[in-house]
Amino acid sequence: MMIKKLISIAMAIMAVLIVTAQKKRLSIIPEFPQRGETVTVHFNPRVPVAGSMENKISADAGAVTLVFSSSTLYDQPYRVDMEKKKGIWTASFPLERYATFASFYLQSGEIIETPARGHYEIMVYDKKRKPVFSANLHRGYSLNQQLGKSPGLAAAQAALFKKELELYPDNYEAKLRLLTSQMNAAPENGKEKLRKEALKVIADRFYTAPTNGGNLNKVTMGYHIIGEPRRVDSIRKIVIEKYAGSDLAWEYYIGQISREKDTATKTGLLEKALQHETAANSNVFTSAHERLFELYAAKKDSAKALYHLSFMRKAEKDPYTPRMYKEITQTLLDNNLALDSAAWYAEYTLSMADSFPVGLIRYWPETGYVYPYTNDSMRQAVYSTARGNLLSMLAQINYKRGRINEAQQNMDAALQASLDKETADNAAWFFRKTNQPDRLEQLQAARMKLMEKEVAKKRIRIPAPSLEHFTTLDGKPVDTNALKNKVLLIDFWATWCGPCMEEMPYIQKLYDAYKQNPDVVFMVVNSGSRNTLKDARGWFGNRKYSFPVYYNTDPAVGDKFKFNVIPATYIINREGFIEFSNIGFEGADIEMKLKLQIDMALQ
């Protein structure tokens, strides 16, 4: 009876909250959400706001989207379509075990609705209605997106870092963020004292567990927070020398060997390191076996390559295991080595096609692997691509084994599964080897037709934000008048962004294809996210690539262009409208995709 009574009371309270919510323009239920609970956002556009209704969503809006500007709700998409019931728009989502904080705004067409200052917020609480560990820290981070570089940004962030430390005095990251904020605000003669204090915080953290990998990741992060990433190598050197024999010391040492340029020296050092491998520490030496497998495969030493490969198979499985086995297959195939084993690995990996990683999978020692939001179409696209890749690799392997009929069947099945670039490139190789020019022509036509169809579906027409905040690497403002009546490719990146670096060779190929066309302008723009103009100037790509590089000085550029992930690439037509938006790196297909987008914009 008591349980039924409690449930009835809870339902009554919830009903009261919902009725109350209907009288507000926007409300979040429950008021103090906890992990494991479901949060519901109610938006009632019929409720007026004080002052002007400009940039407010109207009651007759046909669609409303909740857009996360910052979020630790990693399992949720960053754009959530709200549902309309009796004139009120709602969106619901659960709070996972790692949730701390999220900020968001509402969008309907080109109208973006926010509170008077900043964005709407969801703070996660514990059972005592106390913000969970790092909630205020992450709220502080969110202010970059919420407020841009407004005059009060630094002070507001520092206040939140202090609030976090009042609740959780041992929050290491909050300590460093606060000290860094204070350093930035201090006069020159006061910075060094704060810097030494920050270095002591990092050192204290290091010595709590100097041979624990998770702890050392925190130490590494600390040096990046205070702007001294070069110290990371020195701390790893200390682990190698002072804590020699520990698992972490071996891990760092093997990583150090792997950077050795001379292959003979590298091979000798790795083989010597393996003399210390035991049954108890074998997982630590898996990376040494991986490097030696690749080195001996390149030397066409089948026996030694397969020997080291056998140790790699013993490694503990994780979400990236299928990708590792695919790379093993590719290494054997590329080196024409142990083709029977290569076929086995291809078939074995093919059996795991529906396990390939989708999206950015995060890992923290406290939470384990954290999987991102993915819908059915995203997952199926990844799985189909994996099947196409592996079947086409198997076709190549069987061709080299002299099993032509099997190879043809494998390739036909591969093209049924996927027409992605890797599968298509493997198929093109096969059709050339087997003298099938008609199939090669059909393949190229089918691939182009499919891509054109996909690109056309994503064509939009949104007024492009002003580019007045872009500068050259000399710090000179971009001449926006010179960009009129041009088709622009704008690619946002940052020096720390791995996927951005992967995309750059494809941007270079596109630039080479259009650099003689006066109607097309490339603008490869450092977004300014955790980068300065000095960072942009010092980027190694300035020596490697010939496309023009710029720097963005507008902290709200992500909000204006509607991206919170980089790389973000836009095609703007001659009339100044965004026609295509590409968020994140999509692999080798990006080259053909962007080319089609530019050509459509030129038309």
C-alpha cells in the first residue's frame, strides 16, 4: 500500500509540474533531473514573452528542433525534432550514467530562439539535488558556445569553476581551469606564481598513481589545459626511466620505439623489448607485435609476420577490434603475403561486419566505452560499407590465389553491398585485371549516379553568415567584396582536430582541380576553437598544402554556421546562400561529394 501511495504522490506531482509547464514558454521536467531519469522539454509558443517577439518562434510554426550547443548526453543526436501535442512542442530523452550538463536552443526554419542571455540549460543532479561531479565545470565550458567571446565570458567561467570546487574540492580539472583563467587575467608579474601552482597540481596528480594509464591521461590533459603540451614527452620520459618495468613504462617505451625512422633499428629494439614479455603483461606488448607484424610483412617474411600476428589475436576485444582485423587483412593483401591466411581473416572479419564502430566512441576509465547516438540508417550504412570493403578485398585475395570464379562472385556481392570509394576502387582494380572494361564503365557511372542523387537530396538554401571576421594569416581582414558572385568552399578546421587532418589531402586535390577557375574560391579557415592566429600560422600544413588558409576571429561562428563538430565544410553559391553543409569527415568519398556540390553550385 505504501508503494502505491508513493507512486500516486509522484504522479500527482508530475501532473502539477506539467500543468505549470503549460503556463511557461519553455520548461524542463523534472526540475532537478537525475541520471537514469527521462527529461522532457516543453515549449509553448503561445505563451508571450516580455518585450519584442522578434526572433521568437510563432505559434503556427510547422516544425521546431531542439539543438544542443554543448552536451554530455553523448547518446543523443545534437538535433532533436520536437513533437507537437495540443499546441505544445515536446522532446524527451534519458540521462545516462555519464550525463552532467547540456545547453540548447530552439530552431524553426531560420529563427533561433534562446533566453535573454545564453542558451537553455539542463543541469544533472544527485539525489540530494546537488549538481553531479563536473556539472558546473561542463557548464563553464558551455559558455563558449552560449556567450561567445563576450566581455564577461572569462569571469563567468571562472565563477562556475569556483562553484564546482566549492562542491567538489578535489576536482582536478576544475582546479586547472580556474588557475588557467586566473593566469590569463593576471598581470605579467603575477602569471608565474599561478603557473607554478598549476604545475604543482599536475605533479601532485602524477604522483598519486604514476604508472596508471588513466591517471597519466589526466596528467597529459592538464598540460594541454595550461598551454604546455610539450611537457607531455618529458613526463613520459620520467615514467620510462623512473618506473622502468611497469606496464605503463613499457607502453610508452614501445611508442617511443615506433617513432624510430630506421626500420632495422626499430625492428631490433622491438624484438629486444619483447624479451621482457610474460603471461602476466602480454597485453602491454600487443602494440610491439603489431609493429613487428607490419615490419616483417613489408619485408615479405611470412613466418615472422604470422608469428607476431598470432599474439595480436590474443588481444582483449574492444569496439575497434573489427577494424583491426580489417587492417590485418589489408596488410597481408598489400604485401601478397600468406594469402590463405589473408582469406581467412577477410572471412572472419566479414562475420563481424555488423559490429564495426559507428561514430565517435569515447572511453573513460570511470565509465568504460561510451557510444554515440546513431540511427538505423547510419548503422546500416557503416555495416554495408564494411561488407563491401571486405568482400572486395576477398575478391582481390582470391584473384591472387587463382580462384577467379570465386573472386568474381565475391566482387559481385561486394558491389551489391556498397558503392563506397574503397569498394569501388577495389572493384576497378579487379575489372582491369580481368579485362572487363564494360563492367568498369558501368561501375563508374553507377557510382556517379548514386552520389549525384545523394548530393541533390541535401541541397539547401540558407543565407550565409558574414565572412567579415575571417583574416589572412597576416592578420589582414578578408576582402568580402572580392568574394561576391563567386562559389565558395569554406572548410573549418583546427590544428588539434585529427579528422580535419585526414580531410586535408582531399581538399588539396579539389583545390588543384579548380584553382584555375576564377569563379571558385577556396577558404580553408582555422575556426579559432582552442587555437590562436599563431597556432594557425605555425600549422605544418602551411608547408605541405598550397590552398589558401585563413583564421576566424568570431567566437560565435559555430552558432552562425550551425556546426559544433569540425571539420565543417560549406559550399556557398554566387548569391550568398549556403547550398551544401558537410559536418565531420566522411572518408575518401568527400572528394567526389564536394566536387559534385561545387559543380551544382556553379550551375
